[in-house]
Amino acid sequence: MARYLAKNIVASGVSQNATIQLSYAIGVKEPVSLYVYCDGIVRNDISEWIYQNVDLTPLGIIRKFNLFKLDLTETTNYGHFGKNDLAWENTDIANQLNF
């Protein structure tokens, strides 16, 4: 989810670099912390937008990326990043990030 969010922030043109940090606690559905760092600046406005518009619960992440039906054979060679057919590589919310 962190990669997906960072890719969408960069694809939107808001920044050239984005770092996303999500922190979870056992027994707590929502993340206890969301940190967005873009081009040397902490972006609380983007964090707030993400909290309000993206389901960051474990179930929300499973549903977003259809993880129960994921074919992991696609990730056995060369890892699970940079392959455009994987759901977390999409930049489908980039046009909604207008900051």
C-alpha cells in the first residue's frame, strides 16, 4: 500500500519523490500513524486526504489489491515491484491528488 500511495503521489505531479510510512498495531484496524514526506517536506495535507479517501485497514488493502486471488507465480522471478500488471503498481488515484 505504501508503494501504491507513493507512486500515485509522484504520478500526480505533486512531488518528484515521495516517502510513505504506515504503522500498525495489533488489534487496531486503522493505521496508528501515516507519514508522508515529499521533496523534503512533511505533507500533512496529503496524509489527511489519504486517511479520508483510501481504506488503509488490512481488509481494505486485501480488497484493493485482490490479495486472496493474487497469482504469486508472477512475482517469483525478479520480485514484486516494477511489474505493471500487479495492482500496487497502478496510478489510478493520481488524478485525484490535486494539491
